[in-house]
Amino acid sequence: MRIKLFVCSYSLLVIQLFAIVVSGKAQSSFERKTVNIGNTGMSVSNFGTIGNPVIVSNPDAEPSLEYPINSGVEHLFEGGLWIGAMVNGQPHVSTASVDAASGYTTGAAGFEFSTNQGNVIGERSTLTYSDHYSPQAISHQDFVMDFTDSNTIVPGTSIPITDHTSPLGAQVHLESYAWNYSYADYFVILNYTITNGSSQVWDSVYTGLWTDLVVRNVNVATDNGSSFFNKGGVGYIDSLYALYAYDVNGDIGYTNSYGATQFLGIVWRNNFIHPANDSSIVSLGFPSPKTNCNFWKYKTDDALLGTFPADDLLKYSRLSSSQDFTNSTFVNALSTANNRTDLISAGTLKEVLPGESYQFTVAVVCAKQLQANPMDAPEARVELNQHLGWAKRTYLGEDVNENGILDSSEDLNVNGKLDRFILPSPPADPIVKLIASENAVDIYWTNGSEHSIDPISHEKDFEGYRIYRSNAGEDLSVQTSDKVHRIAQWDKPGNNIGYNNGFDQVALTVPVHFDGDSAAYYYHYRVEGLLSGWQYVFVITSFDKGNEELNLGSLESSFTSNTYRVFCGTEGKIFDSKKDSIQPGVFPNPYHIKAAWDGSTTQTRRLCFYNLPARCIITIYTSGGDVVSILNHDENYTGEDTQWFSNYAGDEKQRIFSGGEHYWDLLSESKQTITQGIYLFSVKDLKTGIVKTGTFVIER
């Protein structure tokens, strides 16, 4: 029976790791960081694993493979690199992660990669405004790390790595790449440089990415143990060399997306090892490039899926061969809910000599699952195919014909070398400031996007701006920015692109500046008629003209960078005894448990206090005068003390409040659910000292 990491096992893991840290030697050993620049949140570690297994039992943990970001929809338990080779006639396989109930734990069998002391994860960015800007960066967010299978004892400890007695001696340098562009914010590329650090020749080398893809919504899933993992279907797209997983009967209506891994290519001795380049590789006398896909039941032998690879011989067999995806019985079985893990691999490299290196590159890709019957019909995978196509295009860069050679017509940036990981660039994100008030929001933005130069055409190709917004009442379904509707657009006149309506409607005569903000805001748009207390998602983007020569349509700037969750309401007040017209209140009043905006648990409810001072203390009492809860409010409040906002309102940094409202989760100071009845409250203005009171009713 498969029972994965839940509270008890997680606690043991934490105790183990912290015991190592306290020992004084492993403070810089295991490290995990999260890719979060775009619409995908994915964890990587310097022990060669990807994903964050604790997300299964702790939805507030750093994402494992979350898409869309802040949605709670996870697509991965854990994964990791596999390297297999024949050494002196015997198969040797080193694995960063394997089928394991708790994911990575210190010294566990199958977790055979580790990092040496001091090898922490580095970060770089091509974004000039980033704290991690570097001319050496490849993407908007690079993570850079090194690990090896050479250690047989976990560094900084005396704990042996179980059953790891014959390492390959692999030295691995991993760089992960991610972008925030709206057309490329759904994948992470993993670029491994693998060096034979041993004195032995590796023959017949295969390299793969093992993953335990699991698509579930951790904000709503209530099942535990093996029942969490046995709800998924899987498949393989041979034309794009990608395997994928989706939710069959777990959290239907709360997931509706795919998680996938995709083989992009191997570069060995300056040769592009990929089935697309088969004829060239074979003509050089090397083995024909193959991509292999394998699924198996978690730790279980199966008549259809085959034997669970428990040893190096079976692991190498999986790395070096593929299951039969022309067998309809086999393929149909994959669409049924079950508990499977998977492996995408490629080879064969004839040999890797001592000291020799090669690159192995894969992508981890997510996409919406479009409505179809059956649920995994080809039309359901339309967006997945598009996203896999963009990941492939990004990797290929200038190598359009996939031959691994810079042909004369391919040198887009005229630097004389074959560049991979190249994306056409939309205009820069406009810098945006939103100000919420009662029933309205004012949107200001800068004009920097208009000066952006496309890295391929070397032209200023800015065209215009767009504003998107969600509708009132969509609070529980707009955890992400993908459910918004365009409400306004302004673009350059005099061409055949867009509305040709110009910018006069929104251009300010004189740029606006705000205290403590160095930006100059050249544009302003006010949206009125909004309902206070409801969540509205606003997205502000810029877009370009596209490039006919490259057959590229108009490209739009990042949605995730400029996504804001606005809660209109009253601005901060000043209580003055001479102005009794200002009276704090509560809405809705009466409050009905299980209101339309309430979440699925007792921790995800919200009731709003309004007409509050900029700084105040709210005290809630029973009708008998007992204190139920005390809330401290200031005008910079972002819902941080209420679980509803963590589940349904995205990143705290992108929430916009009016300054005079505060939400309460209807829990007591001891976090107990309150009963129905009449409640009293007082609000003390910390500036004037004046206290005002009111009442509200809770009904079931």
C-alpha cells in the first residue's frame, strides 16, 4: 500500500534534517528553491530532486509543480535525474529520486545524488530590474546548482546513502530556466551538464528524468495516503517526445490541467543527439538516437506495465527501452485512474570517457486540459501540444531545422554561434500602481514599454496596452490570472493592428508621482461601478506588432507580473467625536454561514469590517461581553491574517485594499469556530483614541 508524506512522516523528515543542521556541518548541504517568475511554481534542489513532497500534506508549503501559480493545483510529488551506463560490462544506474513514500529523506535508498559542502543554489536573471540580474543569465529566472553521485555518505553527516556502493562518479551541473512571458510562463527547462568524473569509461549511456506526476488540488483534496495518488491518468505524445498526467476522478472541476515532462535534446561531442537528427548521427557511425517512455505502478509489478525497476539491471532496462504505445490495450489502460510513476529517457551515447561531458535537456510543462469527451481526447490536449511546442522552440533557439549546426540563415543575433534558449521578446512590463476606493479603482502605469527593443528584430515594435478584469462573484474561481476578460485596449493609430484608437483617452498631461515611488506615471484609467468586498483580478499588459518575417503574431507582456487582486471599499477614516456620521460597520450583516464567497473549510470564511481608521484595534465580543477575537488594523492591510486570502487571492504582494476595511475569518482567538448569535464589536482609533461600537449577527 502506498502512503506518502503526511504530517507524521513530514515531522520526522524535518527532525532529521534539522538534526543534521544542528550538528554544525550540513548547514549548506540540502537546499531547495522555487521557480516562481511566471505562472508555474516548481521546486528544485541541489540534491538533484525536483518538486516538494510536503505539499501533499501542507498546502501552504512552497509549490512542488503548481500551475497556474497560486491555484493550489499541483502536478508533481517528486522527480529527479537518472543516469545509466555499462561499466566493465555491468549496468550501473545512479538516481536522484525514486518511488518513495516520503520523497527525499536523508540517506534513503535511491536518493543517490548530493552536493558537497558550500555548493548552494545560485540565482540569475536577464531582467535588469531584478536583484539577481546577471549578463550570464539565460532566462528571467535561472537557478544554478551542482551535485554528484560520488558521495556514499550524506555530506556533513555520518549517514550512509542506503545501497549506494557503486557510484558512476557523475558530476552534474544543473541550470533551470523560466520566463514570465504570457506565451512561455508555463514551462521550466532543466539543462543538465553531466561529466564522467570517474576513471572508468561509461558505455551505452542513457539519461532520463524520473517523475511522480500527480495532478490534484491540494486546497480541496481531503483524501490521504495512497488514495491521494491513485486518481490519475497518463499518456505519451511521441511527436513531441513528452509524457503527461492528468486528474481522472480526484478533484474534477478543481484541476483540469496537465503536467508533462519533455525530452528536448542531448549535445555530445558537438553533435545534436535527437531522433529528429537521426540520419546525421547514424552517418557518423553512432547509434540511432532514441527517446523512451515508461510508466509503472508505484513499487508494484504489473502484467501490463511490467516489472517495477527495483535494481540497476531493471532500471537500466527501463532507461534503454520504451513501452509499446502502438498497443491500443496498453494505451487505453493508461487513461484509467491508477497509481503510476514515469520515466522519459534518451540515448544511446556510444561512450562517455573519463573527464568528458555532455548536455541533457528536458522541460517540465503544464497546460489547461480543454473540455472534451473522453476527457483525454486529442482536442483536450490542444493547449498542451501548443505549450510543448513553445518549450521545444525555446530550446532549439536558432537551430530551426534541428541539425545542431548554425546554418547561414539561422544566426538571428549575428554573433557567429548557435544560440539555444532564445525567445522573441514582447515589450517590457509597464510599471503599474493601483489605488482602490469605494466602488472604484484607479490604474496608473508608466511608458517604459514603448522604448523596448526586440532582441531579434532590433526594432522598437511596441503597439499598445491592454487591461483585463474578472467579474464580481468569481472569488473562488479566480485564484489565477487566466480567468479574466479584456475590458480596454489602446494602441497606435495608422496601421492594421488593433483598434487604432491612440492613447489620448488615458494619457496624462503631466506625469504623476507618488510619495516613496520614483516612477513617473504617464497613463491613468479609472474603473467604476465595482462592488465593495468582492475580489476583482486586474491584469495590465503591453503588446507588440508581431513579426511577419518570423511568422510570429503579436506578443504580450507577462500576465503574472502585473496581476493584482483588488478589494474595493472605504478608505481610512478619522474618528472624531464631532463627526458622528462616520460609523464603523460590518458586511454582510446578518452573515450567513456558507456565503457565496466562502471557501470549502471553516478556516476559509470572511466577514468585512468597514469605515475603519487608518490604524485601529477591532475587538469582537459575545453578547455576554466575552472577548472573541482582537484584530489589529492599519492602512497597509493585505488580508494576511485570514486564510481565505491565502487560498483564493494569490500573492500577498499583489493584493490591493482600500485601507479602511479589515476581514475576519469568524474564528476565535484560539482558532475555534464561533456559533450563531448576536455579536458586539468596538473599534478604537489609535490616532484619536476615540472608540465606536456596533453589532452584527451570525446565522446558519
